[in-house]
Amino acid sequence: MINQKQMINRKHKKAFSMVTAIFVIVIMATLSSSIMGLTGKTVKATTHQYQKEQAQLLARSYTELAIFYVIHYDRTTTPDCLETITDHFGATGNNGYDIHINIKYLGNDTLLNGCSKSILADGTVGNSATWTDNGVGKGGINSSISLVIDTYIMYKDFDDPSDRNITFHRRTLQRI
């Protein structure tokens, strides 16, 4: 027969096993929730980094495309120069990238063939009378055209609940 002391020990062993199991479950749940939180933050950071790098690559590509368009734009048949380019890359809606490019011209109006938005050295627009070479001579700024290209890439952050736009800006000065 089992005496009372052995029964009490068996009850204590069962109770201790139950407390140990509950303690292990609580520790595992806490560990799992912290791992899930860390995984969520990692996914969010990776997504943000991907979108930013995609915007940087698009800005670089579209800047080169703008230079290509300006070089091959026929300024002799049209009175204005190419000043803006807009496009959309990717899926329509919130998952794409909106591209807006502003192009400004620096140089002598005689080289620009009457571009209406040429910017001159003194800051005036389209007024070649105040343009001077200041002794630079051949190969100077008076004998070339330069471009200031502002490329804006707008996109929406996938993880932003308020659905705000993020804008990446790249400015390039290119002599053609």
C-alpha cells in the first residue's frame, strides 16, 4: 500500500511538472513574439531600401535619357527647347514610380537657337546682351551649352499607413 507521504510527493511532482510546462510555454511565446517583431522590422527595412535604390537607379537612367533627348532634339524647327519630361514606371496606382524631369539651359542664346528658358551667367532668363566670356576664350562657357537637369522620382512607401509620397531628387550639370 501507498502511504500518505508517497501520495503527497506524487502530487508535488505533478504540480511541479505543470508549473514547469507553463513556464516553458511563456518563455517560448515571448521568444516567438520577439522573433516575429524583428522579422517584421527586417522586412520593412528591406522593402524601404529596395524602393529607395530603385528610385536612385531610375533617377540616374532618366537623367541619361533626358541628356539623350536634348542632344537629339531638333531646336532649329521648334522655337522652344525641351524643358520637361514626365513618365510613370512600374505598376499603375500606388506601386509605381512617377518621374518628372525639369531641364534648364546654360549658355549663349546664339547657340540655343532662341530657347525661351535659357539661363545666363548673370541669372537673367533669355537675355544674351549681358553674357560675357570674361576672357575664357575658345572652349569656354560661351562656346558651349550646359544643362541643369532636376530629376524627381515620386513613390509611395509600401508600409506607410498614411499613404504619403516619398520624393527622391537628383540634380545633374551636364555640358553638351
